[in-house]
Amino acid sequence: MKAIVCKTWGPPDSLRVEDLPDVVPGPGQVSIDVQAAGVNFPDVLIIQNKYQFKPELPFTPGSELAGVVRAVGEGVTQFKAGDKVIAFVSTGAFAQQIAAPVQALMPMPPGLDFDTAAAVTLTYGTSHHAVVDRAQLKAGETMLVLGAAGGVGLAAIEIGKALGARVIAAASTDEKLEVCKAHGADATINYSTQDLREAIKAATEGKGPDVIYDPVGGVYAEPAFRSIAWRGRYLVIGFANGEIPKLPLNLPLLKGASLVGVFWGEFARREPKANLAAMRELMGWMAEGKIRPHISHRYALAETPQALNDMAARKVTGKVVIQPQR
Ligand SMILES: NC(=O)c1ccc[n+]([C@@H]2O[C@H](COP(=O)([O-])OP(=O)(O)OC[C@H]3O[C@@H](n4cnc5c(N)ncnc54)[C@H](OP(=O)(O)O)[C@@H]3O)[C@@H](O)[C@H]2O)c1
């Protein structure tokens, strides 16, 4: 079977496709033919040793996938060969086969295609945990989403709308903002061409957003926080911009506002029951058509470096997936 291998820390172009032996599931494991693997911004960072999670070299990157069970290891009774599954793993998804622990799997809901099934776990899981659990966004409140056309951003827009909130999307191009509108955004801000603070003020009649969802960081964080409403909640999701911003602590004081950290992977590890309940709610919303994952690009396994380069260059919207069998 073919797999992407990271042998040395470096940019996406240093990744290689290699022929590896077929996988054999160990006790408590399931082997899977991977039909689609979702790409996430952390994948770009992990291969460069720039992320908090540091796998041992060599390794195969990729953490979320959908596929078909090949075989089950000793002690596995929940799945059988031929079952369609979704898995969330620490590494190994950018490959034609993977052996994953049974705890990492859930059955693929009927009616989903493999690409969509591979694209929901991390982005929608993160945004559900952030918006529903950490920010407690209520119907009638307003949420501003930065980097809104990205993977977690688009998921946040859809979840905000599913909860009955008003959602303002902010992104760097008008094309990206069109995608946000198509996924439910009520208003938009182009932060490349508009002054962020003025635009937020105009879009909220001077009141400011109740919740701000920030996966970008960098130069946007302070002006966004200065615009937040009284009792606002500012969700710290990530730093796609590359710079971890610093914030004067008088700002939360003046607004009676909260800075709210979000770390979905750790939440899923520490609170697996709560995460499963969130996943069930998301799958229900998907079946009802309330959320519709948007996949802008699909790549063959050998094109994985291109997929990661396109994501790093801000060329993609929503999700991109690798299709390892082609
Ligand atoms: N806390 C958690 O549990 C958690 C979970 C998953 C992801 N994350 C983090 O969330 C962030 C977004 O992840 P994602 O998968 O949604 O990524 P993504 O699809 O690439 O979206 C990131 C967005 O950030 C914006 N951006 C601004 N400056 C950028 C730059 N210099 N390079 C790249 N993008 C830039 C881009 O939008 P514009 O071009 O419109 O500005 C892009 O659409 C990452 O930092 C990731 O590590 C955190």
C-alpha cells in the first residue's frame, strides 16, 4: 500500500509517497481502506515541527478519515469487515490503509459520502465545542467569525445559524465571503479592504458581537476584542496568521468580557462522552440539512504536498480532502 511519509521536519514538498507493507490490525485495532482523508491546518504545522503535538519521525501525517473496514484485530466485536467508518487518529490518515484503535472509530452515518464523512470530525467538532459548549451562544445573539471561509470558520457559521444566532463573517477576499454567505452568514466584512473596527461597529449598530470566534490571531485579535459587546465571549481557536497576539488585560475588564480558550483534541480526550454527544448532535443537524460541509478541493495521494501548500497559501475554502485510492 502507498502512504505519505514525513522523514525529516520540513515544508510540504519534503513529503514522499512510499510503498509500505499492508497493515495488519493488532489487538483492539481495526484496519481500514482509507477512501478519503480530511486536511487540517495543523497538518501543515506538524510536518514542520511547529505544532504542540510532535510525532516521532518517520510518520504518516493526517488525522481524520473515512473508509471501509478491511479486518478486525483480536477482541474487536463492534465492527466487522465491510463496515463504513469515520476515524480520528493522531497520525496516519494520508495513506491507502491504516490500523486504528477501535476507540478512534465511529460508524459512518448512512447517506454520507466518504469525502464529507472525512471532513466533519475536527472542524465541526472544534466549532461545536467552541460555540455551543465554551461560548454558550444563544438564539438572537450575534457572533463574528474571523477566517470565516476556512475549515473551522465555515463550520462555526453553520453552527451559529443552527443555534438561531446572527452571524457576521470576516475574511480576506470577496470570493471567500460569497462562500460564507452561501453557508448562512447574515453579514460580511472584508478585512483586507475594510477597517475591522469600523466595519464591526457598522454591522452591529455599535453594540459589538456577543461572541467572537478567532482561528486567525495576529493583527486582527486586538481590534476585534476592542469591538466586543458587554459580557462578550472571545473564543481563542488558533493562530493561522502565524502570530500569537498579546492582549492588554484591561480590555476584558472594561467590557465585562471573557477570553475563552478552546482545545478540541484535549476536550475529546478528557471528556469523550460529551464529545460523542456533540458528534451525535452534529450528525443529526447534517441529516436535517442544517449543516453542509463545503469541500473546495480534492487531491490524489501523491498530490498531498500540493494540498498542504494550497491550504498554507490561503487558496482553499471550507475543507480539502485527499483521496488515497487514486
Ligand atoms: N483550538 C482547537 O481545538 C483547534 C482545532 C482545529 C483547528 N485549530 C486551529 O484553527 C486554525 C484554522 O484551522 P483551519 O483548519 O480552519 O484552517 P484553514 O481552513 O486554512 O482556515 C484558516 C483561515 O485563516 C485565515 N488566515 C489568515 N492568515 C493566514 C495565513 N497567514 N495563513 C493561512 N491562513 C490564514 C485564512 O482566511 P483569510 O484568507 O480569509 O484570512 C484561512 O481561511 C488553525 O490555526 C488551527 O491550528 C484549532
